[in-house]
Amino acid sequence: ILLANGVYAAAYPLHDGDYEGENVEFNDRKLLYEEWACYGVFYKYQPIDLVRKYFGEKIGLYFAWLGVYTQMLIPASIVGIIVFLYGCATVDENIPSMEMCDQRQNITMCPLCDKTCSYWKMSSACATARASHLFDNPATVFFSVFMALWGKQGLSGKNIGDDPRFMFRLLGSSLHRERHTVKLTWRDRFPAYLTNLVSIIFMIAVTFAIVLGVIIYRISMAAALAMNSSPSVRSNIRVTVTATAVIINLVVIILLDEVYGCIARWLTKIEVPKTEKSFEERLIFKAFLLKFVNSYTPIFYVAFFKGRFVGRPGDYVYIFRSFRMEECAPGGCLMELCIQLSIIMLGKQLIQNNLFEIGIPKMKKLIRYLKLKRQSPPDHEECVKRKQRYEVDYNLEPFAGLTPEYMEMIIQFGFVTLFVASFPLAPLFALLNNIIEIRLDAKKFVTELRRPVAVRAKDIGIWYNILRGIGKLAVIINAFVISFTSDFIPRLVYLYMYSKNGTMHGFVNHTLSSFNVSDFQNGTAPNDPLDLGYEVQICRYKDYREPPWSENKYDISKDFWAVLAARLAFVIVFQNLVMFMSDFVDWVIPDIPKDISQQIHKEKVLMVELFMREEQDKQQLLETWMEKERQKDEPPCNHHNPKACPDSLSSPAPSHTYHGGVL
Amino acid sequence: ILLANGVYAAAYPLHDGDYEGENVEFNDRKLLYEEWACYGVFYKYQPIDLVRKYFGEKIGLYFAWLGVYTQMLIPASIVGIIVFLYGCATVDENIPSMEMCDQRQNITMCPLCDKTCSYWKMSSACATARASHLFDNPATVFFSVFMALWGKQGLSGKNIGDDPRFMFRLLGSSLHRERHTVKLTWRDRFPAYLTNLVSIIFMIAVTFAIVLGVIIYRISMAAALAMNSSPSVRSNIRVTVTATAVIINLVVIILLDEVYGCIARWLTKIEVPKTEKSFEERLIFKAFLLKFVNSYTPIFYVAFFKGRFVGRPGDYVYIFRSFRMEECAPGGCLMELCIQLSIIMLGKQLIQNNLFEIGIPKMKKLIRYLKLKRQSPPDHEECVKRKQRYEVDYNLEPFAGLTPEYMEMIIQFGFVTLFVASFPLAPLFALLNNIIEIRLDAKKFVTELRRPVAVRAKDIGIWYNILRGIGKLAVIINAFVISFTSDFIPRLVYLYMYSKNGTMHGFVNHTLSSFNVSDFQNGTAPNDPLDLGYEVQICRYKDYREPPWSENKYDISKDFWAVLAARLAFVIVFQNLVMFMSDFVDWVIPDIPKDISQQIHKEKVLMVELFMREEQDKQQLLETWMEKERQKDEPPCNHHNPKACPDSLSSPAPSHTYHGGVL
């Protein structure tokens, strides 16, 4: 109340003392600083018990969860590296990329944009094709299954939530504290809910619009660069366009992340939720929804939409009547997805970690420091020494809640699991980031923030549900990435249905359709077709369509439907296989702890018996005294209810839970 | 021990008294008989508390679960009836079946067996096509989604397991009682495990062999009947063959069910499981596996394999070189699936309920009664009256466990959920059966069985896992039934891809391929082709293949792949939609009880506070006495540990659980 009236500027628990310097006494803060909050101890387990004791359970749980998650990333990273190395080792034996690089094949491809682009040779995409193989090989399929299981099983925070030490302190938790005592009816809430819905839809529409804007930037950029006469510019069109577009995407994502965080907070405030807990959950849900859409829309576009709706030569699809939809590189969209994913993931981690988590707090501290200096310029050195604990702590940043930390990790978890089929190194980068992140956060809590009020928590709350949702989504998205974005299924179909000698020879030719250049629509044929030194009559494009000499020329061919059926069948098999294996793992793994749980049960029974005997003894003693007392003066145990008194002492039930906390 | 030495023939708790007669005193058994165990009260809720009190928790749980399940069948039955009525109402507007019945279309179909069968007219399958529509209409798809959600959500027994009255009695349960004190190593167990694996695989192989045998019976029967010259026989071939084959299947299923039950018991015994609970779980798992395979194999065959691997005219697929694979009726296999399902489900219920649950106990009772009569022929009337309770009860059947009852219900649950897409009336028949089943079982427990030893149980145990498994399986199986067994997807594909005027006209023609009769292999052309009164040159068969005048004649056509892709896409959409909706329902429904749980939490906190205050008062009182006592003679509370004594009295934790049982 004093806080609300402005008498005090802030209320916060004090830190234990200084963490640095030689002549400070030994305290928990110093211990934490030395054993936890510096990079030198990154290989050690965190002192979770001490963290919980010093900062409260909620923060303890966050660090425990982060530790478990980071530990779980280790096997995932190792398998990811092995898969990547397998790709590197087999790149020279890969027949499709060899065929694409083969100069003798001399396949002429149809132009990538109208008028300004010219025909190009298949072999010029050789580097992309070889790079694609690093991420698009059979080991990736195995890795996807592995990661889908990993995502569904491992990281549920269950192992933490089940820790009984966390369980028996919930009683009297402040989470159910009411924020507002006024009861609002549904009618009062309706405008707020409507605002919420409209705002969220509007934000998502903004995100989509920005992604569309970037697409149009790419299309026009590519066309503009193709007009440029300098050959060095023309040879690097794809790289330039992709890189600049991804960087634009990245900047937009980071900026919108901050904006959306504020909007989510505002939207939740106007909803007036009943309790602190419900406020937090609603805020997290909204912020997560917006940030998820923001971070993943460009990636989803590259994975599932880019290059699907391009039409065909002579009948291209245009957006806004003038921009022809872009195609994927001949090595498949997977390569582009990988570039997109790695730049966004790494860029986000680096910028958000370095700039926002180290830079901005440092800067704020500097500003405070300068302010202080201006107030007492001469002897600030001694001044600091002589200041009271609360004054020193007031100079620190206030604690802003764990939501941003969790959010960052969850979005990272999404990068690691959702599109792992296209980027096997994602777990490795996440692991490296997290090893730094733990100590960075620890340092922040120990040295740069005011000591937060200890809050009790039973589990990681709504984050657990979000993690589970991402785990489920990961299975279906990986299934689609493998079957639709990568060339895995077309290769299998070619191998078993069309290949004449059981090898992949001829696969590249099989995936390309032919187009007679005389069928170009007016004004779309390339202006400068004599670039290659011979006249082009037939150009090739990546699709399954009937050839120009067929009866229904350029119609979708039988191969297209066969490949599509195979792709869909793969999705069904993948999804159900992962679900079945996940259940199977669930069913097999508890077999070992079952014996332990029986052991615990037995121990519990024994302890209950012991306790009961003890209680009986006590009760007998008590009854003896009571007898004596009763003989003397008043009836002693009649305080509330004569029967309840011995009952509540002799009942074995309480001891069950009471000892449960120790087991 | 006395039991094991043969001193006593049996040990069992006694019933409370007689349940019939006018001059018997009022007791629980009589009350149960009147209020629970007769058919007249079928519309009432069961007196679960009384059942639990009289028979113990395990049996109480079974009846509670059965009651909840039966209640949940009511909405499912109602929706099922509505779907069926919708089918009946729209059968005359259904264009495909109208086209099939149209005599003017005059489509000549290829013969259904080699040599002996002749060509036949499409319009002769008119009745089947019309009947098919009853189960194969768009409402069925909606119903499948509904039932998949119903199966996944509703029937988990959760609502029972969560009942706190069942929770707080588990302590000291006998389930963890060890059956054998000898510790067996993995080496000792290996032969038993191997026997188990081999036996189970062998049993499953036997089931498959029997189903194959029935298939061959059908094929040869159809060919034999087709040779018969009588036209009345020939017109009813399909009905006769299907009916006899299904009845054979049914008899085999019922017989093998009994055999497999015994085998599962024997196999579990040689495994020597550690505890009673583990014995029961292993037995149930094995018995379920065998009975599931036994009951569903013929149905799976009809749903997914029949008519898929027939080859094509001129190149049929043969098994054992002489039996041509059978085809489905032109209305789709769904009709046959429906017949198969309804006969097996109803037959199993009727025979197992009436014969095994009413007939055999009655017969056994009669035999015991006759035996008794022979021992004391003259005055048995008064003899019975004068007999002691234990003598009367000894004449009753011993209690054989709940496994058969649960098993019957689970298999029924499978019929209701797994193939509900093909038989919307299944929930109704299950409901009718269960209303009788509850009272039948109740009667059996009250009047015909010895009173079982009361066993404690927390939940329905492994059955819950089996139910969840069936629920998951139901989603994927229903998706496949709708997309592959029914004609729903081909109709949709025709409507959106091929139909010229947006109606279904021409659909039947589109699903049929043409065959030039001159392409029949030697010796497979029909002997008697002049049956129809004109010479047949082109006959039609149900498949998507190239016509005889095409370049690649009789190859699989583009339409086939397009329809296959659509079918697979439907499976993916259906499965993920149901999964998403299931999660959504999970997420929405607990919103209401959340407020209640907060209420409960608050009450709990209040009670804890009250209790603490009470305890403090008591402790103060106690301390006062102790003070007095100490002044007088010995230190009173030093019995075990001086500090533990006030602690264990004032701690608020015990009260938490103690009151939890009441909440």
C-alpha cells in the first residue's frame, strides 16, 4: 500500500551482500557467483538447490528446466553432427547431384523470370545441388524420426515437475491471489474479448503482409538484377537475393517480437483476468501465438509454398498481375529452407542474446552510473563502499519476470524440432547457445538484477502445454518437410517404379518436363535467347507434366499423381510410426522405475506402520495424562469436539503425506 | 494354509442372508437384489456405494465403469440412429445408386469367376447399391469424426479414477503381494518368454489360417453354386455365400475365444510373474491380444484387403494357383463389411450373453442341485431351509474374477469405435446389450456367485491403457475405412475433377474400366456367354485402368493415382483434425472445473488454517499439562524424541491429506 501511494519507489528483497571483492564475508550470493554464474563452470551441473533457496522456486525451476533441456540437446547434437558428416561423406557418390553437375548432359532450363531472364544451363546449379545433398539424404529421415521422438518424449519438464521436493510447497501459494475483487460479467468482458480477437487477427495479417512484401521484394530484385549487364552480378543473383531477403526477414522478426510483446501485455490487461496465474497464462498464450507466427511464417512459406504455385512455362501464375511467382533452385527448396532457418535462428540468438541481454542492461547500468556520478562527482568511490545494501541494490535492474527467458527457449525449441529435417545442425547451435545462456542468465540474476521476490511454483505451468503442442506439431511438420520439401520421395518412386537398372541414373531427367519455346505467351519469351550459342527449341522445367508432343500437352501427368500419393503415404506412415514408437517408449521405459516405485511403496507402508506405532504410544501416554488430569480438574480434550481429539492424533493418514515429502 | 492342505474345500466370505422370501430380515443383499439386480430398474442409476460396500472396491469400480460407459453410449446411439435415418431418407435421391438401378444403362459386367460364371448386368446389383447408401453417405463421415472424438475422450474411466473416494483406500492394498518369494534371474525366465512369444505368434498364425480357409470356402462355394443350373440358387449366390461364411467365422471366433483364454492363462503361469498385479496385467494383455486378433481379423480382411488384389480381367491374381481372389459387390465393400460386422457383433453378444452367462451357470446349478438331491432325496425342501449360510453359499459358483466381464466390454467397445464408419447402428446395439448386461451381471453377483473377497483398487488398471489404445486405433482405422472402403473419396474426386455439370451423373460409368473379351486368357473366358441374349465384346469391371484402345492397355490410369492421392490426403486430414479437436476439447472442457478447483483450493486453505489454530490451542493445552507434569514427576513427551513430539502435533501438513479424503 505504501508502494502504491508513492512513499516508497520500489519494494524488493535485499541481496545477501557483495559478490566480489576480497574482504567481503562468505555468503550465498558470493557462492552462487563463484559456483554458478561464470562461464568457467559451464561443464558442471548447476547448484539448483542453492538457486532455489536464494531466488525462490519459480526461478529455480526455470534453471532446472533449462539445465535438463540443455543436457538433452547433447545427444541430439551428436546425432545431428553424425548425420551431417554422413551427408558430407556421401556427397561425391550421389548420382543425382553428379548428373546435375555433368557438363555433357547439357540440359537447357526455361528462364526464371519473364523477358529479362534468359535460358540457363542445368550444370550452373551444380554447387546448390551438391550442398543440398548435405541436408537431403536418407540419414535425414532417420534423424527426423529420432528428433520427433526426442521432442515428444524428452522435453516435457515432467522429470522436474515430478520431483517431490517441488511438490509439497505449493500450499498457500500466491498464484491464486486475486488481482481484482470486482466481479465482471460476460457482458462486461465481451468488448475486451472482441478487441483481443480482432487485434490478434490483425497482427497475424500484418505478419503475413510483411512476408508477402519480402516475397515481392525478392521477385522484383531478381528481375532487376537479371537486367544488369555485368556478368558477376548475374551469376550471384540467387545468393544476393536470398541473403538480403532473409536479413530483412530477420530484422522484421526481431523488431516485431518486441512490438508484439507489448501488444500482448496490453491486450491481456484489458481482459482483466481474475488471478495472477490466469493473467500470466493468458499473456503467455497471446505472446507465444504472435511470436510463433512472426518467427515461423517466412520459414513455413519457404518450406511448403515456395515453388508450388508457379504454374508452367507459357502459363505462369502471377500475383498482382505483374509479379511471376518465384521457383525453387533445381536442387530442391530444402537448401533454401536450410539457409533461411540457419540465418534466422543464429541471427535471432546472437542479436537477442548479445544486444538485448548483455548490451542493453550494460547500457542502462551505465546511464544510471552516469546519473549517479553527476549527483556526487568527487568521492563516488568511497560513496559506493559506504552505501547501504538497499542503495546498492536500487541501482540494479528490477526483475521483469521469467516470461522472456522461457519464450526465447521455446522459440528455440521450435527451431530445433519443427524443421529439423532440413537443418540437422540446429540442435548443435542451440546447445552452444544454451551453454552460454545459462551462465548469462545466472550472471544477470546474481549481479545485475535486484533480488526477485521468491515465488512458489509446482511446475513450469503453461509452458509445459506449449512444449507438448510443439512436440506434436513437430511430428507432422517434419513428415511434410521430408515428403514434400525434400526430394526423398521422388527419388524412392523413381528407384522402384521407373529406374531401368535399379540405380538413380536418369532421375534428374525424369523430374524435368519439356516445354516447346514456341508456346510462350506473347511478351514473356526471353529477350536475349542467343546467350548460349545455339538456338533453343525445347527448354526444361521442374515439374511432372505431359510433354509438348503429347495429346494433352502440359497437362499434369500420371507421374505427378503417383509421386503425390507416395508423398502422402509417407506422411501417414511417418506420423503413425512416430506415434506408435512414442507410445512404445512410454510403455517400455517405466518398466525399470516400476520396481523402484514398488520399493518406495513398501518403504512408505513400513514408515506408516512405524509412525502409527509411535503415535499410538504417544496417544497412550497422552491418555494416561488425560486420565490423570480428568481426575484432577477440568476435562482436558473437550476443547472442540470430544471425539475428534484422539482421532486426529491416531489417524495414520496424515503421516502418509507428511513423510511423502521426504521420500 | 489350511486351504492349501486340503482341510477346507474353499474359503470365501459369506453372503448377508437370503435375498428372496417374505420372512427374511432386511439386509444389504436383499436391498441390492431389489434395487439393483433386476431388470425392472434398468432406467435407474446403480447404487454404486452399496455395491462397493458389499462386494469391495474392485467390483464396485467395474459396475461404476460399466454404468458410465453405458450412459455414454446413449448420445452415440442417438447420433447413430439419426445418421441411419438420414441414409434412409436420402436413398431415393442418390444418383449413383439410381444409375446402377437404371435398366436402360444396360452395362455388362465381367464374370466374377473363371469359366462357370457368366457376364452379368449392372442393374442386378441394384438392391446392394441402395442398401450401401444407408451406410455410405456424407453423414457417415461426420459420424466417424464424432465417434473418434467420443472414443478418445469420453471413455477413459478417468472420471471414475479421479473420484477421491476411490483414491484414499489404496494404502495397504494387497495388489503388491508377492506371488513367489523365489527370485528368478533373466536366464531362468528366458525359456518361458520364448514359449510365450512363439505361442502367441503361432496362435495369431492359426487365426490367419482360419480366415484364409474361410476365404477359400467362399471362393469355391461361389464357383460351385454358379455351376448349379437352378436360377433361384444362382440369383442368391452372394447372399448365401456371405451368410454361411460369416456364420462359420462367428462360430470359430466364439470357440477360439474360449481356447485362447485358457492358453493365455497357461502362458502367464509359466512366466511366473512377481506380484498378483503383474500376473493379472500380463494375463489380460495376452488374452486381449489373442482375442482381439481373433475377433477382428475377418473384419479387417473385408475392410481393407477384399477386392484390392484381384488383378484385372485377363490377368487375375490366384491363390494356390487355382482360386481366383474374390471381388467386392459393385456397391463397394462397405456393405459386406457392415453385414460381417453386425452378424459377428450381435452373434457374439447374443451367444456369449445368453448361452455362456445365463445358460451355463444355470446348468451347473442344476447339476449341483441334482447331485444334492441324490444325496438327500426325501426332505430337501426343509433341508435347504435349515442349512447354514455357508452351506447354501457353497452351492453357488465361485467368483472367477472380473477379467471376462471387462474383456467382453472392451471387445464390444472395439466394435463400437473401430469400424463405426461402416455400421452407425453399432452403438445402439451395444447400448441395448449393456442395459441387459448390467442387470445380468448384478443378478449373477447377488444370487449365483459366492460372495467374492473384497479387493481394493484405485482404477480400472491395464484396461484403461487398452481403452486408450483402442481409442487411438479407432481414429486411424475409421480414416482408412472412409477413404479406402467407402466410395466417399472417389465420389468427391469425380464431383470436383471430372463431373461436367457439377452433379454425380456419370459417376458409375467413371469408376468402371473396359475390357475387350478377346483378351481373356485361355480357359478363363465364361463357358456360357450367350446368357444375355446378345454377343458381348466389351465387359466392364470396377477399377481405374486404361481402356483396351489405349496405347498402354489395362495399365493403371492417371485417375487411379489421383483417387489414391485424394484418399491418402483424406486420411491425413481426418487423423489430424480429430487429434486437434480432441486436444481442443481437452483444453476447453476443464475451463469450468477450474473455478471449482480454485474453490476447493480456497476451502482447503481455510480448513488448514482452522485446523492449525485448533492444533495450536491443543498444543498449548498439552504444553500446560506437560509443564505441570514435568513439575510433578517424569518428563512426559520424551518417549521417542523430545523435539518430534510437539512437531508432529502442530504440523499443518497432515491435515491437508486427511481432509482431502472428504473433499
